[in-house]
Amino acid sequence: MKRALLDTNILLEYFRNNREILACLADTEELILSPVVLGEFRAGLERGGIDLQGPLHTFLAHPFVRQVPLLPEVSEQYALLFAYLRGIGHPIPTNDLWIAAHALSLGAPLMTLDRHFAAIPNLRLCYPVQTP
């Protein structure tokens, strides 16, 4: 895979040294990070009292990691997805909706472990490991 926007659970598994995730990421040329993903990840670290700031800084400094800001078209995608998912009775967590909207606005596949993203039309997904 050439590039992918990473979901928070993928970033977490990277820092847990999950071999399957590490192998999949090694085959990806560009890892895209949304501010929403970084916010969720940092909030989890704060909540758990875990200090990964040094390793996170090192990860973010890799030339194949790119932080991409949320531009206005992301909010437009969010609004469309929100209405669509509510309309079909399949809402997903708010932050995941922002992450999906960001991936769609960039035209990038989303690498995730969460299956609820499959309800989103036109969102390309990459599941690096098989989950039940």
C-alpha cells in the first residue's frame, strides 16, 4: 500500500509493538495522521498516566509520517456522513466520523481495526489484521 490514514487503534498497536501492525506499516510508504487521531491517542496516554511523548515525537519525525490538518472540506464530508449514517440508523462514534471524513477528503484509505467504518460509502479500508 502506498499511503494510508491511520486510525487511533493502529497507532496504539504500533506502540504496543504488535508485529502484524508493524509489518503492515513497513509496507506503507506514507502514514497520514489526523489531528483527531493524535488527540485521541494523547488523551488515552493522559488518562492512563503513560508517558510516550519521546517515542511519539520520534515516530512523528519519521520522513514517511505526515501530519495533515483538517481543512474546510473535511467538515463538509463530516456533515454528509453524519446525515447519511443517522439516516440509515448506523451512527458511529463522533471522532471516528471525523477520521473517516478526513480520509475521504484526502482520498486516502483508512487503516483501522474497527469494522463499523464499513458502513461508510466510498471509504477505502485497510484491515491489517483479521478481527472477529
